Amino acid sequence: MYANNNTPITTQAPTPISITQAMLYWLKLGFISFGGPAGQIAIMHHDLVENKRWISEKRFLHALNYCMVLPGPEAQQLATYIGWLMHRTWGGIIAGTLFFLPAFFILVGLAWIYMAYGTIPAVAGALYGIKPAVVAIVLFAAYRIGGRTLKNTTMWAIAALAFLAIFAFKVPFPLIVLTAGLIGYLGGRIHPAHFKVGGGHGATQHHYGPAMIDDHTPTPQHALFTWRRFWLVMLAGIGLWLSAMALLIANYGWQGAFTQMGWFFTKAALLTFGGAYAVLPYVYQGAVEHYQWLSPSQMIDALALGETTPGPLIMVVTFVGFVGGWLSQVFGADALLSSAFIAATVVTFFTFLPSFIFILLGGPLIETTHGDLKFTAPLSAITAAVVGVILNLALFFAYHVFWSAEQSAAIDWFSVALTAIAAFAIFKYKANVIIVILGCGILGMAWRLIY
């Protein structure tokens, strides 16, 4: 027997692996998980379904479908789910943590260089060139998500209304998400055909030989749903969140920078339907406009650096936390790095904690029922609204890049040209995002050094 790629299919399932062996793989994945959720899921599919055969394609896609309707980074949640299914609770925690831990330390290092040496001409020039690339990348994100979602006039109308709401009336992002979800819920009952969503990251199912967790492998005992376990996980998750918040309040007060970061990014973590690009407008509204933890220009730089590192794109919040902690000077002007590192840690913890709770709480129910999920109509409406919100984000970035304060309100034609070049490379030739960012950074550096 042969698989679709003409490789022979073995008839023997792989031998079970230890949690240590799995941990080494999850650590490796944390360093190579470039390409956004689609690329990260493709890497896991290639490794875990096709090569290692730790899990069958049917079970892999079943887990993915659940992760796709959750708020939060779906690729990281999928790793958590598979780790939990294989090695119980600690297996899930290890898999999910190692998925983003390398990116955390890489981004902390980049953020330190950015804050400590960002004014050096070469570094400043590179960042100057990277910003126009970010405008093109966000535009492409709106186009890509819109291509999957805006399949009829209803979806187009929702996207247009969401854009109008946030652009013209400054409606808070959470209200837009809730309204879109309600429209999808009601519309899915009245006209369900208008709210069907595409197939996400899934692919046609193939068979690659027996897997450790195969199509008909009985659900492990620890993955069976019981109300006792459900409430234990619920109480443990809420207790962990309350303990962390209580610690911050006791040391820094409710209005302290660290405490407000924990509270704000908890809310952000619950609103990341549609991927990291969807929550960026909310992070901007809070971190830039309300709390003023960083400037609009620094927010653009955060996204640029997040695009060039492995791990979920939502790791942009680590950079946001670092810069906010550095500028807040919680420990004084002589301990900027300590303040920034603690802030980055707080933000990352509160961003990812809900994802672990969702998987450990809902995984047993999904494994036990193996039923079809019924959340597609609200999700498709939310995703359509996200397209409009992301378009607004692209226009916001473009405004701050093309009319920078450094140019005294004059149009920066070099940035306009660089955005056009980056957009042409991405839209026309599907150029790798990292290559586009690095290329624009080099051009920006050369331009600034010459002029």
C-alpha cells in the first residue's frame, strides 16, 4: 500500500513514546514554528500524522476543528491538545508551553536590543524600512481572511459594518465581536446557508498507516469526560488566575502597571477569534490609546518583530509588555530591564492561561462525544467582522508610516514606494513574509544611511 506521496504505508503502529521524547519534539517545534497558524499546523501535520504517526489524520483534524472555534492561538492549542491526549495534563502543559517559550526569549532579546539600541542609525534605518512591509502584510491578512470568509453579500455587509463601526464611530472591538457573534447565531438559524464558513486549515483526509492514536483507538481513561474532572479543572484554572492577580494587586495595587497588564491581556486572550490579527486592534486600543504603554510606531515595530520569530503571532504581546514595562519604570530608572522582563512575563502568562484552560476543560468533552461542532455560524460572522477590523488596522498603520512625525506631516514617498513593492511581492508572488521584512529592512537601512 502507498500513500498519496507514493511512500509505502506500514501496517504496524509506532511504539509508544515517553513524555521526555515528546518534550524534545515540542521544544524543537517551538524553534521551527514559522509561517503563522497555517504553516505551524502544516508542520505538525507533516511530523505527527505523516512521519511519526503519533495521531491519525481524522483525530488530528477533529482536534483542530475544536481549536479553531476557540479564542486564542489555534496552533498552540492544537499542540496542547495532542500533548494532553498522549501524556495527560502535564503532557498538554509541556507541549503548549514549549510551543511558545523559545519565541518568548527571542522576542525579549529583540525587545531589549530595540529599547537599548534602537536609536543607533543602522538599527533605526532597518526599523524604518520594516514598517512599510508591515502595512503590506496586514493588508494581505485582510485579503487572505476575506477570501476564505466573504462568500456572499451577508458576509460582505458584516465586514463593511464592522469597518465603519471601528473606523468612524470608534466602537470598542469586544462589542463588535459580540454583535457579530449574535448576528451569526440568529442568522444561522434563519438563513443558515448565508453563514457557512470555509474549511480553515484542514485538508483532504489521507491514510499514512496505523497511528499510536488511530481513528478507532479507544479514548484514554484520562480523556473521558466526567463532571468531577470538569469542575476540578475549572476551579484550578480560575484559582490560578485569581492567585496571580491577587499577587499583583498585593504588591502593586489595582492601578499598578503589572496588574493592569494582567487584567487587560486576560480580556484580550478571550477575544482572539480569527487569529492574532483580529485582536491587534483591541491591543492597540488598550495598550496604545488607553494605557499608553507604547507608541503607535512601537506597535508597528512589535508586529514586524513578531512576524520574524517562531511561535504564535500573538507573541507580539510579549514585545508590547516588555516595552510597556521598560517605559513604566516600575522598579525605577536603574532597573529598566527587570521591569520590562517581569511585564513581558506577566503579559505572556495571562495571554496563554485561558488557552490551556479551554483545552484541558473542553478536550474530554470533544474526545467523548466526537460530535460535529455547532459554532460555525457565529464564528463565520465574527471572522467576517474581523476582516473589516483588520482593514481599519492596515489604514491606521499606513497613516502612521506614510505621515510620520519625523516628516513634519509631509508624505513619506519612500515608505509609500516600499509598501507598494512589499505588497506586490506578497500578493503577486506569495513571497515569504520573513524575506520581505528583511529585504525592506535592508533597503530602509541603506536609505537612511545615504539620506
